[in-house]
Amino acid sequence: MPAKSRPSRRRSYALLASAAGLATVAALASALPADAHSGKGHGHHGPSRYQDVQLLSFNDLHGNLEPPSGSSGRVTETQADGTTKTIDAGGVEYLATHLRQARKGHPYSVTAAGGDMVGASPLISGLFHDEPTIEALNKLDLDVTTVGNHEFDEGAKELARLQNGGCHPTDGCYTDKKFKGADFPYLAANVLDEKTDKPILKPYWVWQKKDVKIGFIGVTLEGTPGIVSADGVKGLAFKDEVETINKYAKVLQRQGVQSIVALVHEGGFPSSSTYNYDCDSAGAGSGISGPIVDIAKNVTPAVDALVTGHTHTAYVCTIDDPAGNPRMVTSAASFGRLYTDTTLTYDRRTGDIARTAVQSANHVVTRDVAKAPDMTELIGKWNTLAAPIGNRAIGYISADVNSTGTESPMGDLIADAQFAYGKELDPETDLALMNPGGVRGGLTYAAKGSEGDGVVTYAEGFTVQPFANTVNLQNFTGAQLVQVLKEQVSGANAAAPKILQPSANLSYTLDLTKTGADRVVTDSVKLNGTAVDLAATYRVATNSFLAGGGDGFTTLGQGTDDLVGTDDLSALAEYLTANSSAASPLAPPAANRITVVQ
């Protein structure tokens, strides 16, 4: 189960030329002849020197075939007067229509993705090991994607099955037709088999139409092993993104491919949360930070554009390459709410992209267009198969249980459920901790189907916790427990804190006016209202991902007397069933266990 940010370690590169920085324009100013964007010839002299190629891209779909609920299914848009509004977005029925409309009038069009197409998926896809999503992507005419960290949730063998087809080794075939796999290549240039030292999937792929060729190189973040369960990456080595892209750019050039796009499952954090802000404008609200900036500054100038992902944010920015020239870097948020439309102007004389003519913009996958009938049919087929399991009521809530904030009501609810389950497993259990990246959504009071308002179905619970982690118990000293809390804001998590969601009996103060580990106030850490005894032993419930030291919590990987229980969704379902009813629904936790000082 993953997190949203990479470990803070980042290899430092010597820039190949002048110091790189953010360019001041998002659409690069064209300095080409008047026919550069026409793609048409003049008279009888054959094709134009320049040919516009449409690159459509999206990232981090996570199996969201149906429109995501709540804030996960909305985007924020900046208006002409500076105000903002939210727009309902997403759902493959609408994504298919938007992409098909966008392709009209563009004979040279290629569609690429930035990873995490599957994994952490809602029930309609996750219950069937994401076969429905691969089928949907085939119908979307996706041409190529890179792997993301979530493509490794079930390991390299399962990823190979998604690529090549075949029935699931345990669950078998779900329909009377054998699963045929992806029509598009998954790229994994920096993911090597430790035994062979070779990429486990294709490192690159070349799109060609007539005399126009564009190479695609796909990489996932080097830090993938730190945010995926150990079993998922067993026997694999994840190499540096920049070194890998630069290596294969040379390979492509030796093959005569001069136009290159990097698909990078790593991202950045834009200054604005609106999808259409001007990333390259001067002043407040401009710019982008995060790991992708360092990557973009150091990827060889031979690469013409970077399609990115992982951070679930939206941006269309130019970042200077090592030669000091602006280069487009894009991300289309997540869950199929946006797609990016980039125009790459191909120069037939050089075989390269004329960078001065690159233009790009994000577009909303609005729900005011006609649904694509083939996607409606696909969703109906899989929902019919999932319904007997997904429609079962597992609890009742009195209001929305949101998953946003430093401490979220949904995160607290999961921690309470794991604590209660831990007490059943071992009465000596003292507390529970839940990683925020494992809380994939909240619970909405309004009915999604015919179940009725306030009813929590198994499908809704699956959307919140889709990873099938187990609930594990381990012993730690009080000193180790405090160290775990400090690791939320130090070490690998110093730059982007990961605040664990605590069970109701744990409280402490997080002082954000301080730096590093000092942000956790040691003498404020209390269990059941009493200060934690640094020498005492405490039994802690976590999920198996955290118990393995995931998300930079190395101390959680050092527990003793391990006891492995049921899966985390079963623990949540059991808690909701035991603590709520139609007459007495569960109220959302107040999310007041952590006192935040700012």
C-alpha cells in the first residue's frame, strides 16, 4: 500500500549546462514558419516539414471506472475573475467520450499514461484483480503507459498477467472468456529482475505513423520499494529515474528516433490546487516543487516532454532542461478527472520535436457529455458480477466520514476498528496506528445506489481499504513508540510528513512551528490520558504494510512477538457492524486526537 511522496533521498546531479529553472511561459512561444502547425503541404511538394502530433495523456486512474464520489470526483477551476468553482469530473464512460472527441480532426494522435492505472481500485475493478480496468483501457485506445508503484501491489507475476493475459492463478476466470491482457505495452525501464539485471517489461516503445516516429520511455519512482509491500517487489531492483531515462534516450537515438517522451511515475506539488492555473506565471500561485523538478532539470535534452504522475496533482509547467531550454512537464491529477492535450510539432527534416512550438493544457472530464455505450456495457457487466458481494450492508453512519486533513475522521475510524480487532486477537493490545496513504477515500452518507442514505456497503468499504493488508500486532517499548511518531516528520518523511491516524486512546501535540522530529512534543504523548512510559512495553496494531517498515517508519519494522490477523477491510466491516445500526448509526470521529500547533 502506497503513500503519496517519495523518500526524501535524491541523488544530486551535475547539470549538463546552465542552471535550470522554471520558464515563464506554459505554452512555448512559437518561432516556426507559418505552416508549422498545419501539417499540410504546399501545392504538389508533398507533406509539410512540420507535422503536429496530438499527445493525450492521463495518470493515476486507480481503477476508477465509475465516477468517484465526494471530493475524489471533483476538480477546482480558476475563473476569469480570479474566483474558483468546483466541477464534478471523472468516470470512464465520460473519459472515453472526451478522448474520442479530442481525437477528431487529429490524424496523428497518440494516447499515453503515467502509471497507477490499477491498484487501490474500487470494488468493481479490485475484486477482479483489475481485469475490468485493463479491458476499459483497451477500449479507450490507450497506446502506452509506464508502470507506477501500484502496478506492483500484487507482484511482478500479476503485473505480467495484466500485460499478457490469462486467468488469475487462484481465482481463475471470471467470465466465459479468457482474459486477454493489455493491448498496450506497459513500460518498466528502471525495474530490473535482480537475477538477470534486465527490465521486467519493455523499457521503451516507439509510436509510428507514416514517417513520424516518437519514442516513449517509462519509469516509476526509484522509491517504490518503500511504499509497496515487501512481497510486491521481491526480487526486483528499482533504479534511478534520470540515469535510466538518459540511458534509453541514447538507445532510441541510435535507432534513429529523435523525438522522445518520458513517462515518469513521479510528480510534483503545484502552488495552486486549481487544475487550470498558469504554472509559469510570475508571482504568487505560480510554479511547482517536489521530486519531479529535480528529475526534469537533469533528464537529457534529447527528451522532449515529460508526462508525470504519482502526486495526484494537476499541472502543465515548463522546466528548463540541462541545456537551459524550456521543456513541458504535465500531470492530469488522478481518477480520470482530467486529461492533458499536448501538441508536439514534429520536424520531418530533423526527426525531432520543435520544442518552441509545444503547447499543452489540462481539460476536465466533465459529466455533461454523452456516456460512451461500450463503457456503460462494460461497467454493467462487472457490476452484475460484483453486486452479490458489494451490495451487502456492513454498517450505518449518521454523516459523511471524510478522509481529508492532517488527522481525518476516516483514518481515526479505521484505527479504532483495528484497535478493537486487535483486542479480540490479543486482550493485551494497547493502541492502533493507521498510515494516511492507506485511507483511499471516505464514506458518504448519501446513498450511491438503492441501499439507502447512511448505509455503508461492502463496496464502499472496499473503496476505502482496497489493499488486502492484514492487521498485525507487535510489541514496542514506549521509547520506540515515541520514535515512530517522530518518524512521521523526520527522516524519509521530513519533507512531506506522513501523519499516522491514531486510535481514540492515543493523544499528543504536533508543533509545526518547530522542525524535524522536534515537531512531535515528546512529553505530550499520552495513552488513555497517561504519559507513555518509555521503558514499558506496548502492543500495537497496524496493517502489514506498516508492520514491514513501510512509508519510512523503520521502527515499525523492528517490533517483536508478531501476530498476524485477518485482512484490514474485514476488521473495518466487523467494527461497523458491531457498533452501528439503522436506528443508532455511527457518528464520524471528531478527529481531535492530535493537537496541531501552527
